[in-house]
Amino acid sequence: MSEPRPVTYREAKQRIEKWLSGASIAEATWESELILCRACNISMGNLIASWGEPISDAEWAACEEILARRIRREPLQYIFGETEFMGLPFAVTPAVLIPRQDTEHLVSEALACCEGARVLDMCTGSGCIAVSIAKLGKPASVTAADISEEALTVAESNAARNGAEVAFVKSDMFAAIDGEFDVIVSNPPYIPPEQLAGLEPEVKDYEPRIALYGGEDGLAFYRVLVCEGAKHLRRPADGRKGGILIVEIGFDQGVSVPALFRGAGFSEVRVEKDYAGLDRVVIGHL
């Protein structure tokens, strides 16, 4: 980044894109525009309309500050300190997993059955699932649990930011959970050790390992969810089905996780796919 300072926004965009591409960042074109918008405090529409306008020294310095971190493969979401999920704004820090579009499938499934329901979000992280359900659905109540105090601090701030009513509990899975729920949702850690090494640097080097590692076979947390979770789900009675467990899974867990559900007594177990056509969500009734 020792080249002469760019004169216009267009030149700045080209310079940033060049450096991002050199760092093997796939979305270099898109990210160069995001960085410019952030550093220069300008909307995408105004940026495009101002390509030929001069960029100030202060604006370019802000670009270089962001770029220096990004070419080390630090995620933009951590650099910016926020991201969007289900159309809502969420703060993110290295204490929490970055919310992803794939997880919106989990939330959509939960929203379809949460009206009037007591909902528990296990392994809440940033709180994106719990907050989205509380904000966009009509649940009777939403409780969110995580073992990490740092994550819960972020999640609580996101609930306040979005005006969502969520009760937060520090708990090692179900250890501190009381009561019965109609719906339990979870995006638990599910990556086995052999896959961790192959993750992108943004994930492997920056996102919290506690939110990624799912045990030797990637299924450790699902075993707890189907066994202990069942003890906290509404039991079938008076012709009504029991409570519902909804979990996100890895692309290659569309057979193993449903088998755990059925083995624990869940019925009507089904797998839903994500936008890429990959197995992503497992749902079952007690």
C-alpha cells in the first residue's frame, strides 16, 4: 500500500480491489465498494454517482485502516462491528459466530410454528436467532442460552438494539435451564476436527472455536439436544403433538442427525435444504 494516493473514488475502488484480490479474497469487487462506503460514510448509490469525485486524505486513510485488517483475512463483519440478519441489524464481535444467510432457513422454520409458543434458543451466540424470532414472530416468550458470558453480552445488546423481548441465561447446554418449551431451536457447533483445518482463514483464524467445534464426529451437541432437549419439550397430550426441535446442520449431516432424532423418539423428522440445495435444517416432533 505504498503506491501514490488515489485521486478519485473510482481510483480508490480499483486500488482496494487490487489489494483484496492479491490477498485471495473472492468477493474483491463487492468488498472494495463496501469498504469505500464504510470508510467514506457514503451510501452505495451516492458512491456510484460520485466515482469521478476526489477522495479526501482522511477518507483514504480510513480505507487503508480497514484494508490493512481485511488483507489479513479478518472478516469485514468484525471490522465493521455489525452485520444484517433477517433484515435486522446485529452487532458482532470475535466472541460470537458471524450470522449467516444459511441460518435464516432455521429461523424461517421456527417462525412457522412459534405463534403463541414458548421458545428456547440454545447456543444463542450473537442472539440473531432468538432476537429474530422475538421480533418477527408472535411467540409467547423467548429464552436464549449460551455458555459464554461474552457472547451473552453481545446477544443482550442485540435484543436491546432491535427492541426484542428475550430472557438470557448463562448455561452449559441445559444445565441451568428450567421449565418446558414448545419449540427449541439451535445452531450448535457441528464441525469435526478434520474439517476445521480446511476452513477459510476468516472462519478458522477469527471466529470462536467454541462455536465451531462439534466434537470428534461433529455430533456431540446434537446428542445433547435430542436427549436433554427432549426433557424440556412439551409432551404429547390430549391428541396434540409434542414440542418441536429445530436444528441447523452441516451439509453432510442430513442422515446422521435425523437418525439421532429418531433414536431419541422424535417423529415426523424431516430435513430442509438451503438456497444452495444442501441439507441445512432438521425438524422433529416429540
